[in-house]
Amino acid sequence: MRREHCFILLTLLFLYIFNHKTIAQLGPNGTGFINGYEIGPNAVLGSSKPEKLSAGYYHNLAIRKDGTVVAKGWNAYSQSTVPRGINQALSISGGYFHSMALLENGSIVTWGRNNYKQRNIPENIGPVSSISAGHSYSMALKIDGTVACWGRNNYGQLNVPEELNDVKSIAAGREHALALLDQGTVVAWGRNDASQSNIPLGLQDVKQISAAYFHSLALKTDGTVVAWGSNKYGESTIPEGLDNVIAIAAGGFHSLALKNDGTVVAWGRNLYGQTDVPESLMGVVSIIAGTGHNSALLDNGEIVSWGSNEHGQIDPMPGISPAILRGYDLSGANLENSDLKGVDFSQGKIIDLGVGYFHTIVLKENGTVVSWGANELGQSNTPENLSDVIKISAGDFHNLALKKDGTVAAWGNNEFGQSLAPSGFGKIVDISAGFSRNAAVLENGKVITWGRNLIGENNVPLNISNIKTVSAGGYHTVALTKTGDVIAWGSNEFAQSIIPPNLGKAKAIAAGLHHTVILRENGEVVAWGHNLAGQCDVPPNLGKVIDITAGDFFTIALKEDGTVQAWGINEAGEVSVPPGLKNVESLGGGMFHHSGVIKNDGSLLLWGRNNYNQASAPENLTNTVLNNSNLQGANLSGASLKYADLSLADLTGANLTNTDFTGANLQGTILTGAIINGAIFENTFGADLSGTILNTPSSSNLSTSVIRIKTGNIDKIKLLFQSEKTKKYIIQKSTDLTNWISIENNILGNDQTLERYYDIGESQSFFRVVKN
């Protein structure tokens, strides 16, 4: 007797009813851009294997199998906004401010900045076989083997050598150009201050070329690599023994080589980790290099990227990797007939926490900020359209947000100018909001301060440099250098700015109202300054600590085992750590009388004073909202909609095969004609599966779906499975996947979807349908 099985795992969870806080808005027609993805009818946000990749200076491009082009990254000049209608692309090239695509018919499309006419394709250029985009100029190789260049010509990069022909391939560097001839030799012209255009004598048998900022690479037919030009960061020093190379890519100041075994070798500048090739990276078929980032295309179609991501250039690309839209407000989205295969609409995570006097702010993984609590000075009015945030800090009655581009947003009380965002100092890499004032670290290691300066707390000592991070306390400031030294200035009423002798090297700092706390490299905590509430009395046997924070009169430590210990004033329970708290990822210090932590699952826990609801996080803070959205005919197969708000959404005719709706709000959701094979509806709220479709199973599979329901006080599941006429079925249950008990026998099929209801009982249960 042949038996077929379908397993369904149920774990008891809570029922969620949603009341999501708006953090992003689409237009009135349900379209727009969210997290760089275009939301609209027929959108392609699912997964598709790319055909080709290209790296711009701070953005990436890819061609999909259907010939369409997608882009991700820096978009200040629309270089990552691909024009509509491109669907026959053969090749692509990203420059500094602009991008190019070569179509099947030999024509060129350009987009992005055009300040030097780098986008103005020459008239009568004729059919083109390849393209390459430089800093502010463009190159094209014509099918007759000649080269055309246009755009900026400040270093002669447009001065193509006379009688240059028989060109096989081209490469545009920052301001120099390379051409590979049919016979395997290389010609260069343009900028040459680093000898990047000086072709090594005797160079021949070349099969690939690549041009960077100030250096050049050539791959020879014997699998070896030759480099010339700038070597400031070792970018032109070929690793000893490098051979069997099949592809090369020159980045800003670094180089890549792909070997015939599918592995990658990198060398040169490593400021952003661009030469730290991911461990176990194998199966690579092509490589690209940008200014400070790289991407590798694997033989399974996956893209692996590493290095700088300050502009999102190595984030998942729309229509290549499934879109990540966790925690966004997509209310009213029009995604009719869209490709949403594998898209992640699930619950997002909190990645940073700021605790003010009577308010709280959080940073979500999607780069948006939510604030709540007291708002008499606007401290809880998060600026509209604030996005791309990488760090936050809460002061007493104001907040700071550091963005990917190194700029700062500020809001709240501005009595002392503390909410006036600084400008003109260059890129900022760290921020700290204190008592009516702020401190920040610049990319060059210097510190700037602004706001109130009552006791010299903003008087940065002369000649301090090499600063890694800073902490603004009540009336003093503490800074940590990149070498682990601690510096403090400002109020010294309680000796909080006097660094103890023999302190040693530190890896973290925290400034309270009148005390200072540091974390030594060995995991020990040291505190000094005001100690009336015992905030400097580090508990004996504290153990190894990995993070610290300081409130006004208390201190909190995160231990390496994921537990938290706090000491000092406990007027409102601010050091009363919730019993059993574990798996903590990071801390959020309290400026006054409440505290909080972020757990390693991205959830938030707050405790202490709550007179303005500052310790009560908004419900469903991180849930994705798709209420009133149009998802008719969309392909959501394999998508995650865990805990999403889909109330009143229309999913008529949608493909929901293997879609996960765990904990989702489906109240009023239209599912008529939706295919729900293998979909998970555990702990959903208000789901109505009438009118849904379970397709007829193949010979080796049963089409099933499950929804958890509650009848009175009893938890039940509704098991649905597609039956075959005259076939008989058995329902079995297990708690360990080993011992199975039949709970219903001899169920006769009728070519219809059959429903069965069962009590759950145990905290974990497995059900299977067996066909005789």
C-alpha cells in the first residue's frame, strides 16, 4: 500500500491585532518608492537570476533574464533610476554620476548626471558592440572596431588615438581610458599622473582589461595578471603566486581576480573591508568592483557583495533578490499582478534605541525612526521623510539621527541650538545627544560639539584627534580614541573628567549626568565621579561585560551571556531589570528614569518610569502594513507576511503557494480564488478561506493548508486538503515526529477540498495526512 504524507508544524503563539504607526507613505494611487523599490501595478520585486552585473562608483547595475535593467545605490543624480521601457539590454556600465545600457539593436541608453554632456550620445555613432562609463565621460566600441568618447575632457580622456582600430574591448577609468586590440596588446590615453596610462613594455597576449581611479589591470591568456599605475594602497602589487585567473575587476583603490576554481582574490585598499573576501565564497562566475565595494555572481544566480554600503549599493537589488520590505507602511499599495515571489513583508527589527527624559526613540532596520512619549517640545515629532538612518541618540528633550551619507538630523527642544543640525564639517561618523547639547565625531577623527555650554562641556581640547566614539553626559564629555585611550572634558565637580591613572585601554565609554563609565578591553567595568546613588559602585563578580550605558544616576551593563545588570538610583524602577531577561543584543541608556534593551531577535523591552507612556512601546511597532492594498493576481509564492497587517486587502486570484501568514491580520481580507497550497495561516486574525483554491496534487504530493482557530477557550486547527475521488485518507498526530497516532480513519475523497477540525492540546503538535 502506497502512502503519501503532508506534515504541518504548529507552535502556540499569541493572537495579534494590529494598530501600526505610519512610517512611510505612498501616493494617493498606491504607488511610489519604498526602500528603493518601485511600488505599483506589475512591479517585479521577486527573485530572478541576473545575466550581467556592473559596478558604478557607488551603485550597482544588473540585467535580468528578460533584458530589463535594475539598479541600487547612490542616486543623487538619478544614476540608479533606470528609465522605463528598457527591456532588451545586452550590457550595462556604471560611472560616477551616470549609467549606460547597450540594447540589442546596438543603440545606447544613458541616465543620471549630464553636467559634462556625458549622456549626450554622438549623432551617427552607428551600431555599438560595447560600452564603458568613466567619471564624467563615456566610451563606446563600435562594431567596426573603432572607439568613440564623449563628456568631460580635462585630462584628454576623449582624445582617442588617431588610427586606433581593431579594438576588441574598452575600459573607462576615472579619467583615463584603455583599449584592448585584437592582437592582444593594450593602448591607453588620458590622465597619467600615476602612470596609469603607461602600458608596461612588452605587454601582450592580453584577453581582458580593467581601469580604476589611478591604476589599470590586464589579464593575460596564461591566467596571470599585470597591474600598473598607482600603488599607494598596494592595488598594483599582484599577490605572489596568483595564477589561473579568468576575470579581473579594478575598484577605486583595490583589485579583484576570479580564479578558474570559482574563488576570488582581492588586494589593495581595505578601508571598507573591500578586500576581505567572504569566507567560503565559491562558485563565482563573474565579479565587479566599485569605489569601495564588490559583488560576485554565483553559478546559482545568487549575488554576494561586500565592502562599503553607505549608499545601499550592496543591498538586495529589485527583481534580482527578493525585495526586503520589513516594517514599512504600504497602506493602500497597488501591487496588482505584481511578481512578489519570496518578498519579505514580515516583522522588522529594532537596531538602535535612544532614551530621553520622558520620551523614547528607536531606529528600525529599514533606516526609519519612530519616537513616542512626552512631546511638549516636539521631541517625539520624528521629521517627515527621515530615512537612511544608521544611528540615533536621545538627549534630554531632543534627538539626533545620523544618516548613511554622514549628515545629521535633529529635532526637539532648540533653546540652546541643540536641534540645529551641523553642516560644513564633512562626513560625521558618530553622534551623542546630551543635556541640551550634542557631540559628534567627524570622519577625520576630530570632534565637534554644539548646544548649551554651561561649564565647558563643549570646549573640545585642542589637538585631539583619532577619535572613534564620543559620549555627551550632563555637563561633561568623554571621547574614546581608536587606540583605546579615554579623554574627558567639561565639568569636574565630582572628578568625572579626571581619567584614573593606570586605566588601561578601553573599548566602550558612557557619560552619565555627573559620572563616567568605561569598559576595558578585558571586559571589566570602571566607573568614577558622582556616586551618591551608588552609580559608580560596580558590582563585585559582575563578570565579563560587552556593553555599557549610563543614565543620570545609574549604570547598566550587558554581560557576555546576554543578561543585564544595573545599579544606582531606583526611584522609578530604572535599575529593576525584568526577571529572566536574557538574549539581549544591545542597551539603551536612560537619561532620566526609564531604561531599555534590544534583544537579539530585534524586539524591544522597556522598564522604569512611564508617566508619558515612554516605557510603553507602540503596538506592532515593527509590523509591515498592507491594509487596503490591491494584491489581485499577485504572485506571492514563498513570500513572508508574518505578523503583517493585511486587513481589507484584496488578494483575489493571488498565488499564495507556500506563503507564510503566521500572526497576520486578515480581517476583511479578500482571498477569493487565491491558491493556498502549503500556505501557513497559524495564529492569523480574522482569516476567511472560503473561496480559496487547493490545486489537485501531483502523484507524490498532497496539497494542504492550515489555519488556527479558537472555539470558546479551546485552540483548534482547521486542516484543509485536496482529495481525490474514491481515495481514502487518514489523519495522524504526533508530538515528536516519531510516534504517530491516527485520529481519524477512512476519510473518503470526492475531488473536493476537505476540511477537518482538531484540538491542538500540546504546545507543539504535528499533523499529517496519509493517503492510502
